[in-house]
Amino acid sequence: MARRKSPKNANGAVLGFEQTLWQAADKMRGHMDPSEYKHVVLGLIFLKYISDAFEERRREIEHEVETPESEWYVKEPLIRYEVLEDRDMYRMKNVFWVPKTARWSYLQERAKQPEIGKLIDDAMTAIERENPSLKGVLPKDYARPALDKTRLGELIDLIGTIGLGDGENRSKDILGRVYEYFLNQFASKEGKKGGEFYTPRCIVKLLVEMIEPFQGRVYDPCCGSSGMFVQSETFIRAHGGRIGDISVYGQESNPTTWRLAKMNLAIRGIEANLGPHHADSFHNDLHKNLKADFLLANPPFNDSDWGGERLREDVRWKFGVPPVGNANFAWVQHFIHHLSPTGIAGFVLANGSMSSNQSGEGEIRKNIIEADLVDCMIAMPGQLFYGTQIPACVWFIARDKSGTPTRGGNPLRDRRGETLFIDARRMGVMRDRTHRELTDEEIAKIADTYHAWRGEINAEYEDVPGFCKAATIDDIRKHGYVLTPGRYVGAPPTEDDGEPFEEKMARLTKDLSAQFAEAKKLEEEIRKNLKALGFDV
């Protein structure tokens, strides 16, 4: 099979998938409201995603039925075809069954036909009919007259050049990355902040590696496209566990994102309770009685429009009433409220949450610290998010630090009265001009440091200047209840090159004198040239 050619720009350079998808969206721009064309593009991207996964599975089955050594080997061509069209062969691998008229190749062949909008609507209906977990989730409004069918056909052709649902791209959570990028690009048009509904994969992986959700109830009250749950599944399988050992609960307030989350989980065969509809966790908590063993979240940073004025007497505000103008500590207290007696939470917040004293936030943070709930704080590097330049940190809250909770049958160390601080600001590599990612090795270093401090791995924990420090509550009190890791870990040690101090100073003085003399010489040359040109200097 020929390798798909990557789309190129006018200069012949290969485009990244983000730029290509923005080109796709741009096909519709100017012809409809931004929020509308976002839905149009995302619906087609999902259709391409499940079609890619279907076709990859179909090729696997084709190879199996044609290989004599395979248990699925079939001689007769007619029976081979029947096996290829057997729905169960796809469902057994958590791949959606895609009817012939809903497959991407079928639609792309007809992309230039005037009835393409109706064909897409029919495809979405057929997929929902064959896959009950998607009932009521897929968009079905492509036949509407306002949608330019010529541009819709061009959009199909462009999306057709992007691999989305094959095994390699599924493992990278490409669907989530696509949505993340679109939120960023559409943000200015829709008047919303970007980067609020999706957490970069490296951060999700860090959270999951830190809290290790092997067994129990996993909860994300602002679940976005469900990347936290997807990475939890990956972690469990990588460590020999069973996805059935966890129960997944989530909630999402944005209707489009809620549908995407349902799609994302259904694709992977993950059963999750995301509620019967989208809903705001503050004002319509769909899991009021849930006490989670693990909580992972990335709430919107510094949200000022969370309706806090209507929740002044809420039962969740055990540590202080959060300010109306910023939801950060409303989220923190919502998380704590939903933790089981031995539960642990890992979540992302804006850096301001570590030190702000505005509108009572400092008092709330103080009360949480004095309750001995803060297990670990991590300062993150910049440029991790597509849609916001706000610096971020990661909090870990533990309901019980006594060592009673176990991981893998081993008790944890008694950490009462202690908090681990990690400064990861110098970590990460630039993947492109504006976007940084933590490497797997860096994630492992941070997670292993935490696990060693908690006493759950066969390694001794040690403070490392400039990187990590185990501090007491008394230390934190002395710093005015500020949780910024840089205050505790100190500066990294400077490398000693072995050169005696006196010799080093003499050498540096000599070098500096030589540079000064060179500068003077250059200055005289410039003066001389300016005088020759008639300037009075």
C-alpha cells in the first residue's frame, strides 16, 4: 500500500497536523459563525478518526484470513469477505463498526457531489445506529442549506490527507490534540479562553504516573476530551492491570466537549459515567455523593465567570468561601470534598494559586495547609499549553498521609506534617517554536522522586538543591503559607571545575582587561572613520 503523502505549503515544506487542520477550518471561515464551523470540522475529524481505525483493523483481519498459519485463515474468497464484514471482528478490538456508506473512502469519492451534506448526515445516523454508545453524540446537520457544499467537499479532501485513527496516532491521543489546537485557534473568535478543555499529554501522563490509579473510583469534574481517563487506561494496561478495576466518573460543562469526551472514551471501549448531559460541576454536580479514590483535573485557570455569587453558602467551602472573581480555590475545595478518606488528587492550577493573598485566597490556602492535606507541589516549565501562556503548577492533595493507604500491597511512609516540593521549571524540550513538552525520562524522574519520598519504591529519598525538598508545615508557616517550590528547594549547585579561586580571578581579570582594551581600540577606529567623513567627534 502506498504511503500517504503529507500536505505541503507553497514552499514545499511539510506541514504539521495543526496547520493542516487550521487550513481545513479556514475553508469554512467567512461563510458561517466560528462556533458553527468548529462543529462542522470536528464532526468530520471524528468520522475520519473512526474510519481510520476501522480500516486499520480491516487490514489486520485481511492479513489474518490470508495467512495459513493464522487461526483465522480462510481459503474460500466468499467466506473471507464475510469475515471482513463481521461486526464482531471489529468490536472485539474496541473498534467501531463503520457501515460501507459511512466509510471515509466512500464519502471522499463523493465529496464533489451536491448531496454530500446529506450523505454525511446519513453516515452519522448509520454509525449511531450500529454503535449504541454513540447514540445522540454525533453531529447531523451537514445537509442544511447554509453550509456551502463546494467548500464542504474541499474540507473532506483536506482532512483526508491527515492520519488520525491508526494505532500510532491513537496512542498519541491525536483526537485530543486536534481539539486542543482548535480551541486555541477559535478562542479569539468566540470570546473564550483557549487551552481550558484539554491538558497536554505529558502533563496528564505525569499526573497519572504520580497518583497511580490502579484500582477504585477515578473522577475528573472538568474532564474536557477525557484525556485523563485515556491516559489512566494506558497506565493500567502498561502495568499489567485491568481497565475493569477502575470506575470512571466525569463531568463537562461545554456541550461540544462533552460529546467529544463521549466519543473519545467510546472509541477506546472505556465505560464511564459522564452523566446524561453536559453540566457545570459547581452549579449542577452530577456526582454529589461520589467519594473518589483518585481525582485528576485541569480546571479553567483563574475563571472569573463561574457564578460564585450564587454559591456563598455551599457545603463544599470547608476552608473558606472562595472569591467571586476567581474559581481556583472553589475548584480545590470541590476536589477535596469529593475525595474518599484515603483519596488522592492531582490537578493543574495557575501559579497564582501558590501565593495569592487576594480576596481571602491566602486564608483558604493556609487552612488547607494546616489541615495537612498538601502532599506535593510541582512548579512546571512554561509553554506547555497551546492556548494560554499563564504559568502553571501541579498540586497533589492527600486525605491521609499516615501511611495507611497502600499501593500494590505495600504501606506508604507516614508523611504527616510534611510536603514535598519539586521545581521542574528547567525541564522540558521545545517541540516547535512555541510549544514545550516534558520527556518520558523527565516525567519518570519527577514521579520516582515522589514515590521514593512516599516510601513506596526501593529507593532512598534525598533532597536535591534546586530540584526537590521535603519541608515541614513549620517551614511553610515561616514562608507565610506560600507554596512556590522555588522558595524551598533553593538554587542548584554550581559545578566546581577544580580551578583555584585566586587563579580563576586572575584569569577572569586578565580576560576582562583584554576585552576592554579591544573595545577601546574599536572605539578609536570608529572615531577616526567618522572624522574622515567630516563628523565632529
